[in-house]
Amino acid sequence: MKTLIVRGGRPLRGCVSVPGDKSISHRAALLGAVAEGVTRITGFLRGEDCLATLEALRALGVAVDDNGHEVVIHGIDEEGLSTPRGPLCVGNSGTLLRLLAGLVAGYPVEATLDGDASIRRRPMDRIAIPLRSMGARVSGAGDRCLPPVTVRGGDLRPISYTSPVASAQVKSCVLFAGLRCHGVTSVTEPRPSRDHTERMLEGFGAVVERNGLTVSVLGPGKLQGRAVRVPGDISSAAFYLVAGMVVSGSSITVQAVGVNPTRTGFLDILAEMGAPIRQGPIAQEDAESVADLQSEESALRGVRIGGDLVPRAIDELPVAALAACFADGPTRIQDAVELRVKESDRIASTARLLASFGARVEVEDDGLVVYPGRLGPAMVDSGGDHRIAMTGVIAGLAVSGESRIRDAACIATSFPGFVEGLCSLGADVEEADD
Ligand code: S3P
């Protein structure tokens, strides 16, 4: 537990970078683990979520080295995963739990996946249903299959699964399990979700086919270990970019950020708000595109955010809602009921956070309406949700006076160095014990 004391009102200027993409780091380690040969990952996110992935793999018998420069995964290939001695701890990471369940399900092992108090509230029926229909035994608490979740894997059969939710975690879980089936496993989503798994599977040599909202993998998939370079996380960059926009007199460049089109809904939202992010030339790194992004103080318009934009910006919606407080009219976020099952109920927690800073926010079943208004300093609690804590810090920087963000240690799950990066831009943020 840690409190951040934020003294706002100072302009933020300069150039920063952000740690590696969380989604890509998880996938590189997990696929490297079941590949043949060695996978070397540079830019791996050393946040708690992804470090939990490395620990879980070690517990499943995978050799993992981290020399500080690169993470090296020695793939098990034919040898298979081993039954771990105790429960695998995913910490705060829903992505890890869901992707790992799919990976483990393909092997004749039994593993229990557990995590912190937030994880124990997150629904796992969305992966239990397809994994059971593939032949895995999956158990958890109650109808929603809450963690701890036990997976007994083995001989799986391929399925064609239509997911009721647009979730890259569900899609990836089923495709990972499909790697061990004989035949084609496919997943169809209601809206497009991030496609890092598809790109990375292809990079590791799997046979993947995409057709509109359906993606298929041919099993058994023979993966070949490789070098992976992880770009900066756009979901982390979003906090700095909004800071550049709402903190008076600011101009911030974030270097080498992943700009995969299935992740850039946030940039589209800002452009629609009248504050286009300046994007440098796009470079191609492995299967992902990377660019520098720059924001500066801007006049913002209220907008409507819904439909296909939502999965493309799902993790950025709390900080987008903060930007909306500075617009000239109301912003409505809709079709975003998935926010209710993130690290916290992010419809409720975002509304509570912004209201503490003085914003007028209406909560709806599937979203929020944020009205423009004058914000002032506040004392808030993150409730253990890293993105709520970081949104609180940016709100504190945008107002004059001193704000306090309690329970901010959770920021380390996805963004180690968040405070240091802000301070390098001129922010006044200090750590204290709760
Ligand atoms: C992620 C997918 C998203 C996102 C999460 C990371 C992933 O979740 O919110 O932070 O890496 O696949 P859903 O796919 O469940 O929406």
C-alpha cells in the first residue's frame, strides 16, 4: 500500500518511453514456452502481471532466464508441461489466468490457477464453457466459475466457438487450446478484439486463418522459438498522452509505442474529441507496428464512444473519461458493460474517482455520461485497480493544489516507472506510506 501525493498545475514537457506491452509480453512468454527451441524476448514488461507469467511457467517445468536485458524461454516442445506442485499464482492478471488455462488444457496435467482478491471476483465461465466443450475439465466457484480455477487437460477436440463477448482473452484461450487438437479450432467474436495472438501465432509458425470476425488455428500446431521485440504499451502511453492534453501548458512525446490498429481506438477517440495525437513514422517490429506519439494541451469536444471502438480502447476508457471532463460538452461511453468485470467494476470506479475530483458523472448499465466541469484536488482510493490509480494521478496533475491517491502500489502490475516518467517531464509526485 502506498499513497501518491500529487501537486498539480505544473506543465509537463519532454520525451518519455513506456514499458513493454502487457498483452504482447504475456503471449510471447506463453507461446515461447510450448515452442521448440529458444525464444528471446526484448522489451518484456517487468510488471507484476508479466512476472507472474514467468513464475507460472517455471512452476509448469519451463526453464526461464531473465538477464535484465532479455527474457529467455526454453521451449518444452514435445516434452510437455508438468503438473505444478501447488496452485499457480496469477496475481492480479485476468489475462494470465485465461490464457494460461487455454495453454494448460492441451496437456495431460492438472493445475489450479488462483490470484488476488480482485481475480477471485472475475468470471471464468467465459473460458470454462469453451474449454469444457473441447474436453477439458474445468472447475471454479459457482455459476461464473470464479477462481481458484482447476484445469485438468488432455486429449482435446477442436471446436468452432462463437463467443458472446468481444474478448481477446477468450479468443486466445481457445486458440491456445486448439494448438493441441487434431483439426481446425475456430473462434468467432461479436466485435473485433486485439489480434496480438493471431499475429504472434503466425510468427511462431502456426497455421492461422482469419475470415472477418472468425479466426482459426490448425492443430497440432508446431511452434518454432524465435526472437520477439515487445513495443511500448499504448495502454500505458495513454496516461501520459492525456496528461499532455489536460495539464495546462504541456507537450509530451511518448517514444516507440505499439500502434496495432486493434489497439488504437483511444487515438481515434482523441481525434474525434478534436485533439489528434501527432504520430511519427510507423516502423514495423516483428508483426507489430510502432510509432512515437505526441500530445499537447488541446481544446476538447464531447463525443459518443460505443460499438467497435470499445474493444479497441477498453483499457483506456477510464483515462478517456477523465479527458472528457475537460471537453466543451458531455461525453457518453456506451456498449462498455465489459468494464464491469475488469480489475474493478470500472464503470463504478471511474465514476467514483471522477466525482471525487468534482466531476458530474452519470452511471449507466453499460457505460457513463461525463459532463464538463471544473475539477479540484481530491483524496481518492484506487480500490487496488492500477488504471484507476493512474487516472487519479493524471487528474491530480491537471488541477492546482495537492491530491492524494491511496492504494497506488497496484500501478506496478502494469506500469513500473510510471511516477518516475512523470517526474522526468516535470511533475511533482511523491510517494508516502498509506
Ligand atoms: C487483454 C484483453 C483485454 C484487456 C486486458 C488485456 C489481452 O481483456 O482488457 O487488459 O491481453 O488479451 P478482454 O479481452 O477480456 O476484453
